[in-house]
Amino acid sequence: MTAVRRLLTNWLPVYAALYIGFLYLPILLLPVFSFNTSAIPKFPLTGLTLKWYESLPNTPALLDAAWNSLVVGVAASIVSTMLGICAARAMTRYRFAGQRAVSGLIMAPLVLPEIIVAVSLLLVLLQLGLSLSLFTVVLGHVLICVPYSVTVLISGFEGFDRSLEEASADLGETAFGTFRRVTLPMVAPAIISSLLVSFTISLDEFIMAFFLTGTDPTLPVYIWGQLRFAAKLPGVLALGTLLLVGSFILLTFAEIMRRRATRRTQNAGGAFV
């Protein structure tokens, strides 16, 4: 048993390193080829250039897709976070019949095949008589983003000192006033983290946007359309690099805010960090 335990202890870090390398090394090639002077992504590189990045602002279709993604991302993140606040507060503060079933239903989009969810939502929206537009894309992105929002916000609401709310009520504040003046400021970092995570997921979401978009494509749909043309590949690599860097920055900041929310709610006496 000791030998097996020692073997597992020695190999687990190696396995983790190999797994991370297999997962992320291909992604790291994206920015490398985006600086290549050749339109063909292959080694050795023929030279370094920024012309692919410089050409991005001169593409009207790209700018329109970026604006569509921005509108959809902001709308989806706000709606998802609002729904996530309600769900996270209910899960952490109250006990009710069917709580586990409701929690599992909210988290279901994380485990269900996304293409099945997208097709099902498409059929429902068409049966309701809704035409495909950015609004339908927002609905699909909200469905995907809510589980992530709830997960982030639960970490902010758990460990919250309820005596702060009780003290506010004893001083004559209403339930809504207590929630607005006491609870929300304490979990504000978690809310910001939820907004950032939801926006990042919406920005990168392709399947929902592919099935639910109308004549206004988002950035992932635009990128997919450009991949059919070999001459467009360098610009796609440059755009993908920018999205990769932007997503990394947003998620890093979201994780910082999430940890800050956890420390704040678990701090003795509810003092701000």
C-alpha cells in the first residue's frame, strides 16, 4: 500500500502536467502564428509582422460582429447575474421542498449536450413565433450563463453573517432596504465576478449563437464563417488571439473578485477587507 501510494504521489504531478500541456499547448500556437508573415500557419516562421492585427479595424463586418457580441454579452451577463442573485440567495438562506431538484435543474445546462439544448430552444422559440435575432441569442446565452453565475454567487452568499441583517432589521430597516444596504454591498465582489464570468462565456459562446442568430452574427459565428476561406485565416488567428487574451484577463479578474467575496463574507464580524 505504501509503494502504491508513493507511486501515485510521484505520478500525479506528471499526469497533471501532461494533461495541461495537451490541453493548452495547441492554444498557445494561436498567437505564434498570428504574427507570422505567411498566410499559412506552419513552421518555420517566415517572419514577424503586425499587419494581420492592423487589418482588423478595417473590416466592417468584423466591427459589426464585435458590437453584436458586446451587446449580447452585456445583456446576458446582467440578466444572468440578476437571476443568479435570486437563486443563490434562496439556496443559501432557505430550506424548501424540492430544493435539490431545483438546484439540479438550474445546473442542468452544464451537463446536457449544448447542441441538443440549442436545437430544443430553437424549436420552442419558433413555435412561439419569435424571429431569430440578437434577442433570441441573449435568451440562449442566459440559459448557459445562469449556472456559472449561481456557482460564483453561492460562494459569496455562503458564510455571510446573518446577524448583520438581523441588526439592520432591529434598527427598523425594511427587508428590501436590508438587502440593498447590507447584503448587496457585502457580496458586491461576487456580483462583479459573476458579471465578468457571464460576459466571458457569452463572448465565447458559439453553438447557441449559431442556431439562434438571425442576420446579425456574433464574433464566434463571424469567425466560423471566415474559416471557410484560406485567405482569411491569418486575420482569424489575430482575432482569436485578442479574444484569448481578453478572456484570460476577464476570468483572472473575476477569480480575484470571487476570492475577495469569500474572504469578505467569512471575515469575523463582517468587517470589510
